[in-house]
Amino acid sequence: MRLLLRSAFCITAVLALAPAARPQSLTGLWDATVAVNQLEIPFRMEFIGEGANVKGSFLNGEERVTSTSGRLENGSLLLSFDQYASKLEATLKDGVLTGQYGRGARGNYPFRAKQFTPSRASSGEVPSIAGLWEIGVNSPKGESAWRFIVRQSGAEVSAAILRVDGDTGTLSGTYKDGKFVLSHFSGARPALLEVTPASDGVLQLVLNGKGLTATRPVEARAKGLPEPTDPSRHTSVKDPSEPFRFSFPDLSGRLVSEADPRFRGKVVLVNITGSWCPNCHDEAPFLAELYRKYRGRGLEIVALSFEEAEQLKDPTRLRAFMKQYGIEYTVLLAGEPGEAAAELTQAVNWNAWPTTFFLGRDGRVRSVHAGFPSRASGEFYTQAKEEFTSQVERLLAENTRTSR
């Protein structure tokens, strides 16, 4: 009996001295997938923090989309991405996360992830596909070609497909079994791209199940194929001599029009946007920076944001979008996306999200730029920023006494 009591005492003492169970941790890189239209889209995530302070990030080349809040409790993970009005809900079991990524009215994607393991390098010779290509298309926006921009280091490739409205974000992947398999998911625009070099020098592409062909620009011109659309010539206005007009409520309900004193005698950028739009997320931080730099010299920016019905009632996502990118310029609630064409009656061939109208100090449209590329488009991203900046500087340099 004494022996039993002594043993029980020893066990109790050991348990008392043992460290408390460590909280679950997801910290580190994870290999994840979402299922979209019967395709599994692989991508990379990173988690930091524990318990009620978990943050998760979708990795997008050099950029990342990070959750605004998160919690891991009893194996249940919840991440909120307020800037997209989306949530990631998953359960951790045996080292695997399973659940769904919810985008509200835009649907739910089944989600699965496990901790990152380095992939094995491809054996044998890897073909070089780096550089600029063009993809022949017949797009609903009237385009005949897209750009395919590729960066390569051995078997590792990152790329982007650039359209008139913007790009795909960074497509990343490797070479294996005779083809490159690239993918992208950063909370939006899921994409799976297979690239197979052909013997005749072209690339055979399969983008989200659709077959395409990419050709070097020189060869495309030699074959008489059209060039990609110039975003500065895609959209125009019916009568450039007429002032550009708008009248919509701000987020407090106050009606704001082009006649508002804040715009009088100013250079104004009218930006057609929406917080649901991935390419608008690419553009917003640059516009915020441009505004901070030139507002003191007479620049104003007004965003006409077209949002879904529930967001128009309570624009929580738009507010998070503005906070995310430090937007200080005027933002107006212009209606639902499907109503945009009817509201923009002065525009000709408007169909790209985002689109920016450049107004001189007299309120008239001097130029229009369709779309906006992300950093994934490399020199085209730099070129777009330079074009916006030089146009703003030219308009600011015009006679400051000119008014509406």
C-alpha cells in the first residue's frame, strides 16, 4: 500500500513539473490548393503567430496578401481578409489543413494545405522560355493579343499574362516531365497554366483548361499578327470638348459631383474601380502614392467605386480596401458593377476594370488609360507608373489660371 501511494505521489509530482501543453502553431510555409471549376490550383502560404493572433499570407511573387485577423483554437483556423470580404476556414488534423475559402456571393473554394516541403529539381536539360511572348486571342474586350512575360532561373519560372485590364498576378512553378506547370492564387484570380515548348519555337499553353499559343513578338509581326492593345488608346470619350461629369454619394451619403469646389481648377483623375477587382488592388497603392506626392500642386483623384448590392448598403470591404492602401483621395459609391456602362455615358469602348480618365484643369478629358498591371508585369508595370506620372505633371504644368 505504501508503495502504491509513493508511486502515485511521484507521478503527480512529475505531472506538476511537466511544462504546460504548447499551443498549436502553424508558423512557417505551407503548400496549399484551392479547387476551382474542377481544377486544383496550387499555391504557397505563410503563417505566423499563435492562438488569437494568427496571420496568414497568400504569397504572390514579391508581394503578399495578408489576413486582417485570424485565430487558431482547438484545431480550428479562421482567417479574415477584410480587403476582399473573404474568409479562410479550416481544421487542422494530423498536420493537414482542410476547409474552404469563402468569397461571399462569388462562391466558396475547397481548401487543403500541408507544411511546405522543397520540390525535387528537374533532371535533364530544361528549355529556356524566358523573355517576352505574345498570345493570340479573340477576347470579349476586343483584344487580338495578350503579352506573356516570363522570368526563369533553371527549372524555376515566374510569369504573368498581361491583358488590357491588367495581369494575372505572379504565376509560379517549375519544369517537370516536358512542361512547365505554373499557378497563382492570392485570394483572387485563381489560375493554372501549363506551358509546353513546341519544336517549331512556339509555346503551347493551357490556361485554366483553355488552349492558347504564344509566339515571340518578332515572329508574330513577321506573320502579320496584331499587336497587344495599347491601354492608352483602348477607351476614349464621345466629345472631348465637354467636361467630364459625375454625381454620386460618398461613404457618408453626401452627394459629390464634378462641380464640387475641391475639384475646381484642379487636375483630376477619375478612376473607375471596385474593391472586388484584383487589378484595382494592383493600382490602388500607386494612386495613393501619386496623390500624396502631387496633391499639394493641384492634383485631385476621385474613385467611382462600383460595388455589389450588399456592399452598397454597408461598404465594409471598400473601407478595408481604403485602409489597406492608405487611400486619402475622394471615393464615391457609384452603383453596382453591372450599372457602370449606363452611368459612364460619355465613355467610348469602356470595358476594363480599372480605367482612369485624366482631366485637365478645365474639367475636360485629355487622355484615358485602361487597366493597370501589377509588379508581376515587370517593365510594363514601371512603364504604366511613368506614363501616369508624366501625364499628371504635364497637366499640372498647364496654365494654373484656367478654370472650369
